[in-house]
Amino acid sequence: MLGIKSRIALIVFLITCFGSLASEDTEASKPIKLAVLAPLDESQPFSLYKVVPAVRYAVDTLAREGGRAMEVLYRDTVCSSTYGPLAAIDLYNAGAADVFLGPLCPYVLAPVARYSAVWGIPILTAAGQTDTFDNKEPQYKLLTRMNGSYSQIGKIFIQVLKRFNWNVIALIFHNYEDRSLGNSNCYFTLGAVYTSLGRRPFHKDFDETAKKMDYKKLLDEVSQNARVIVMCGSPNSIRDILLTAEEMGMVDSGEYVFFNVELFTSKNESRKPWYREEDSFEMNERARKSYEALITVTARRPETAEYAEFSKGVKTLAQQYFEKPYGKEEVNTYVTAFHDAVILYSLAVNETVSEGYSVKNGSIITQKMWNRTFEGITGNVSINEQGDRYVDYSLLDMDSETGLFEVVANYYGVSQQFVDVPGKSIRWAGNRDSPPPDVPPCGFDGSLCTDELFPQYVIVTSVLSTVVFVFMIMSFFIYRHFQLEAELASMTWKITWEDIVNTKQGIKKRSGSRQSLNRASIGSSCPSETLSIADINRQVFVRNGYYKGMVVAIKTINKTRVDITRSLLLELKKMKDLQHEHIVRFIGCCIDAPHCCLVTEYCQKGSLQDILENDEIKLDWMFRFSLMHDVVKGMAYLHSSDIRSHGNLKSSNCVVDSRFVLKITDFGLYCLRVYDENENEDSYAHWRRKLWTAPELLRMQNSPSEGTQKGDVYSFAVIAHEIVQRKGVFYTSTDISPKEIIDNVIYGMKPSYRPTLEMDNCDEGMVHVIKRCWAEDPCDRPDFQTLKSIIRKLNKEKESGNILDNLLSRMEQYANNLEALVEERTADYLEEKRKAENLLYQLLPKSVASQLIHGQSVTAEAFDSVTIYFSDIVGFTSLSAQSTPMQVIDLLNDLYTCFDSIIENFDVYKVETIGDAYMVVSGLPVKNGNLHAREIARMSLRLLDAVLSFTIKHRPKEQLKLRIGMHSGPCAAGVVGLKMPRYCLFGDTVNTASRMESNGLPLKIHVSSSTKEVLETFKTFRLELRGEIEMKGKGKQTTYWLLGEDTVQNSTHDHKEVPKETNL
């Protein structure tokens, strides 16, 4: 029979279980609420009239298949960033949204997606294709995009260009002239193409809402820059542009190809886009002819009976719910995406519930939706690990006989490849058999060809003159060739490793502000997401050396061997020939493996970055302009030399010599300047190194190592900003990471994202120069020859007094900086000295360590009376055999850390630990009378208390058994050895104490007679006679157990009594 308490417990348990089941049944019985957010505007391709029927169709399909009940609610967002989020908030507050379907306008989607992440409500949309939503964490972590991103359009055109061997294209697209309306979908669509191409194609926008649009002027401008034209606009705008092109002869010539990116049209609209019922037959025929030059890029639609049935069902539901005719067109891809979104969400909910989670758990549901493939109305639908759908697209070309556009190739997002439709091919305009070239043979302006005929005598004279001139030129070049070959063979740049006297300084690291000539700045080991541009870097210094009596900088080449090729010999000669007061002199190169290195002039004042980071150095405006002028003069010479460009210009690559002359370094020999291949592309250092790089180079997938001259001008602007502001590289008013800065620069927003220029402490003329130098368009940036005159003029306006006075002022500032630097180094030395002494105090007794620190010899010393403590772990050998080596190490580390923290409270000295043995002594090296026995006794009791509560991590149920022995008597002590010296004890007392421990019992404190006599003088300790025991080498000895200490008389140390009996 069960007791009363057992019955009550059983009843409570059953009530709880039934209550839980009832709660689950209640949740399962409630319909899932699908909240649709879309505009009610019928002109939009994604209005509520079109989206809600598709959602309803999916819900009905799931219901017929036995799925969970679903309720569809919808709200009009008005495509307003004000009303749209309010609609979502109303649904959330009313508990009427388990998932959001939409919004579809980007300015509404952004805030609602942020709210959904906080509310824990998943959000699925066919919009949000801009790169703003590419990075989901942390703001858009519950957002799933059912139409992917516009960046996939860019990937399509990369494949198109490769397919037809094109490089030059133009982009024309509709965008609102009134910027208060925001940017159009076409702006974002072709903006992705612009970014993906990695170069700057010609682009031009037009406002199709304007009353009168001059498309002829637009096409005239485009024809001067490209033959392959990518367009985006409304169907009527595209038709008007093509009619204008046909009128200008651009279609019949066959020299032009037009692409139309149309993502919203249905099959009916895209099959015959040239036809208008209201137009005359002649106008439609002209339009039909003009469309021969057009290829349409649109979302792929399946040609299946199931899809046709779906389209028909959606139209029926639209009439049923809204009493509005859907129209003749088929359902577009935006509407289809919402149907597939409901299917995907249903699958994720079913899996979530089957695993025991709630339908309200938006995070789990979102995880189930990402990185999966399922069967949708359009076929297989794949969602990647970022929650974006791989969208498939089609290329449509017009059949000249039927006038209908047909699919000629399909692009599949998962494989990122085109697949031709069997039996179909592109029909090029102008009866061409192959695609036209992207650049005409005579150039865009015809300047490469001429039709003029010269008289025969002119031709003969020209030919003879040319032959003579060519002969002279060839003679000159043959001479130069042999001279060059001789110079290359001499290899004047070559240095042997034996000729370099290494200072053996190695690579030094510190956290100060000074950086040497060849410094590599590396970020913290934290991920880039947690670091801002204001974080302090660790700095690495390359060693110096002596070569032919002068100090040189030695820069290691990260290669095991250097292959000498002709191109490398030529580049080394170019480097050797450079001679300029603002260029670091290249001395030579050592190729003796494994000591491959570059040897350059050494500038001992450090880099410009060091000077700017040192707040102790005061820079007046004359000094700042002088530094900028030096950079400009050095770069002007470099651009006019055979090196042509720098490619890696930054403040750390501008160094200052002993005469305060700034010089440029780290240019040329790009095949030898290899970055660390193991560097993480997400690291702070990787992105920080790009802060000086021009935006057009950042957008390239494989930017040239040597950079460009206009890119160097951009880098100079960033350096000038560092000099003017002195707040670090790319200082902005918001503290963001380098990766975020680079992303903003690459995006090419308007106005361009650049460092913050504070006008209150900056020269107005310099501000204008900096802004010109970092202009978005490289053509708008001045060259360094122009900058030389501009900076010289600004510098003259800032100078005061004569040159000698200015130089003396600089020297005085430098002397003051040196004094501050000496004080800083002295403080650093004293701090390191203190750390070294503290470490020595932990290795040796403090009195002994102090003698060694002061250079005194430490002599051995005899002590009349000390107490020595020994302990070990009973069964340690067996425990070690049953544990892994790492578990044994962790056990001993935890135990001895506990012991070390306890003995700090007593007048004792820890001698050593060997394995599980622990040795402590009291009474030396500082004598303490008879207190040594009391200190060891109290310590032993505290250690035994700690062991009783100690837990072995990998065997928590097993009790650790400590065996303790202690003995008092005389001994000698001293320091033994020079390398890793040890403070050792010698004498019979040590052996006896060891025997006391080995003859003891687990969890017992074994005390010798001599120690017992000393302890009795304190009259506080409780001891128990053990009796006589046989000890090796000692015979029979009378010993005692230490049980505890009277806590009434000793309130400082309160100990538990030792257990009376302990079994081995």
C-alpha cells in the first residue's frame, strides 16, 4: 500500500502532466496567424489584391493536405516608412501575427524586420533585395528573402560578359529626379550590377515620370561610351527607348545590343512586350523591329500544368475576396514567392512542433527555413545558409517570325551557370551571325580609322623617312639593349648575407606610439566585429643591421627561395636607379636562402603614423604642410619614374629621417612583398590595411598590386586627413569597425562615405584639396604635379619668420619630445624590474631573493629548530592509471592552487612539489622561535579541512585522501645551482618528516614526539597517542595524531576535528 505522502505526490504529478497536455492541445488547436503587409495600390506589381490570393491559395492547399489551420490577416502599408511599421505594431500588439509576409517596400521592410527580430516573429518577403539586407545579424536575423538579392543580377551579367567576350557596357535606368521619393527599384537592381562588375561602367539615369524625356540625347551620350547597353525601366519606357534607337539606326546596324532587366512581368507581358493595342499597325511593326536588338532578363517561370492551375486559382481567389478582376496577365514572380513562403513556413513549423518547441519560437522556425531545399509551385526552391533564396533567371530573345519572346537560356542560381535551351539561340540584330564587339574597330568616335588618301609622292617620302627613322631608333634601342643586358648581368643590387652585420635585435613588440620604418601594424586578436577604428594596435618592428658601415633596415621576404627572372631583374634595376630626397633609397636585395630580405635606407625618426600618434609631439601648421609637401614631392617623382605608381601608400609607409625629411617607402617589387597567406580575411588587420585604398580598387575582385596613380592620390587624401585631424586613420564621428567603413566606401553612396573633416581646426584651403583628392570619380582627382603647386602655395601662407627660426623651433620641439620619451622609458624599465623581482620572490624566499638582487652571495645556514611538513595523495598511482594525463594535470593544478592560497596565511615557506608530494617548512629562512610547530600544525588542519570538501572534476563522487606527516628538529638550508637555482633543505629532520608522512594514514595528521612536545607548550592542540611504530632507519618511534585545536583559545583559526578512524 502506498503511503499518504506518496499518493499525494502521484496525484500532483498526474495533474501536472494533464495540464501540460492540455496546454499543448490548446496551442495546437489555435490557427496560425499569417500577417500580410503590402500596399493596396493596384499599380504596384505586389499589391494586396495580388499577394493575398496567392497566400490564401497556399493555405487552402495545406488545409486539404491535413496541415495546421491558418488564418490570413493583411494590412495596407501604403509603401510608407511611417504607416507601414505602425501596421506591423498594431498586429503585434493585437497578437494577430505569428509570422509576417512582407513588407515589400524597402523603406517599410527595414524597420519592420528590426522589430521582428526583437519580437521573435519570423518575417518572409519577396522584396528586400538590396545589399542593405545582405548582413542579417543582428538587426535582420529573422528575415528570409524569397526572391534572393539584387547581387545575383550582377553575377548574371558577369557570366554574360564572359560568354560573349565583352568588357565594356553601359547602364541606363529609371530613377526619381525628386530624391525625396527615395531611389527606384531599378536604381538598386543595376546598382548591384555596377558593384559586381568590379569596374566603373558608364551609367546614366533618367526620370520616366518626367513630362517629356529626350531619349535621343540619352542614347547619343551612351553611344559614345558603349555598344552593349543594360536597361531597367517600365515597359513603356523601354519601348520608347528602343523606338528611338531604331529611328537613330542603332538596330539595323547590328552594332548594338540592348538588355532589359524586367523582374516583375508575367508571361503574357514578357512574351509580346512591343505590342500596344492603342497603337497603329505601322507603329507596332516599328516597335517589333526595334525589339530585335533586345534580350530580356527575367525570373524563370515553369511551363507546367501545375503552375497554370495555380495562376488560374489565384485569379479566382482575387475575384472572390476583392471582387476585382486580376487581368489577363499571369501571376508574376513576386506573387509566386509568397505562395512558396507559406509552404516553407509550414514545413518549418511542423518540424519545430515535432521537436517539442512552440510555434511562437521564431528563432527555431527561422533556422528550420534556412539552408534547405523544398518543392514549391515553381519547382525546387533552395534557401541558402543566410536565409536568401537562390533565384533562377531566363534570357528571352524575340523570334523574328512570330514576334514572340522565347527562352533561349536559363541561369540557375545554385550552380551560377547558364544552360542553353535545346534548339534555341539568340538572333542578333542586323542579321549578324555572332554577337557584336563591345568596342567598335574604329573606336567610339571613329578616330582610329581614316578615309583620306595620300598622294603617291607623299607615301614614298613618308616610307623612306620612316625607314630611316626606324633604322635610327632600332640602332639606339639595340645599343640600349646591350647596355641594359650588361647592367642586368652585373647585378649591382645583390647583397650577400655575410656582408650584413645583424644587430640581433630581432622582432620587438610594444604598445607605444612609435613605429619603425618598416613596421607592419597588426590588430588585436579579437574578431573585427568587436573592434573599432579607435582601438589600439600592437606594433611589430623589423630588425636593423649594418651594411658597409651604415645602418640599414632589413625587411624579410616571406619566401623560402627567390627565383631570379628577367622581369624581376628589370624591376630591381628600376628600384636601384631611383634617387630622390623624398624617396627611401633601395640599397639591395639578399637572395641567400633562408635569409632572403630587402635592404633599404634606415630612417630613425620612425614613420609618419608614429609621429601623428604621439600626442607629445606638437605639430604647427607650418610643420604639417611641410610633411604633406614632402609626401607630394616624393609621389610626384615616383609617378614620373619607371615605377609609375605606389599601390600601398599609407602613413606607416611615410618615414622621417634624422633631418626631419619625410620619405616614401614600401613601393615596387610587388612579387616579393607578399602578405601573410594565413591571415584571416575577417581579421581587424586585413580590413584596416584597406582604409587607404581607393574605392574603385576596392570594388575590383583582383585589383592590381601596383595600384593606380589616381588611387595613390586618394591614399594621399587619407594621409592628409590624418595629418590635419591627428585622430587616426579614417576618423569618423561614429565609432565603427574598418570592415564597416570599407563596405560603406565600396557601396558608393551619395554623398560618398569619407572621413569626418572638422572645419574648426582645419585650414579651409586644405579641406578643399582633401575633398578633391578623395573624389569618387578618379578623373576628378588632381595629379601630384598639380598638388605640388597647391601645397607649396598653402605652405607659404602659413610660414612665419625665416627658415632658420622655423628649423630651430622644430628642433626645440623634438628635444622636448625626447625628454618626455626618456621619462616614459624609465617608468617602463622600473615596472619591468618590479615584475622580475616579484617573480623571483615566488621562486625563492624573499630574504634570499633580496640578497641575490643586491648581488650578495647566499651562504648555507644551519637552523636549530624547524618544523617540516610532508603530504601526498593515497592511491594517487591507481587514480593516475585510471585518468588521462590532462586530467591528472588538472587535478594537481586545482589541488595545489587551493593549497597555495591557504599557506599564504601562515608563516611558512613552500619548498617544492614533486608529483603528488607537497613539502612545506616553517622556521626558516627567518627564525620564529617555537612558533614553527604551531604554524605547521594550524596549516595542516586547514589543508585537511580543504581536502574534505575538494571535488575531483572528472571523478566527483570520489573522496581525495590526503596523508600528512610533520616533524620538528634541526636542519640546514641553502641555494643550490646557478641555472634554475633551488632553495633546498638538508638533514635528518627532512628524512624523518618524510617517514612520518609515509607511515601515516589517509585523512590523518601524523605528528612526531619532538613536534608533540613543542605543540604542548601552546596548550591549545588536541593530540592522541598512536603508539609505537616501526620506521625504516629509525626503529620503533612513538607518534601521535593531531586531532584539532581548541577554538575557544584560538579564535583566529577555527578547525574541524580530524575523523577518529580512517580506512585504507
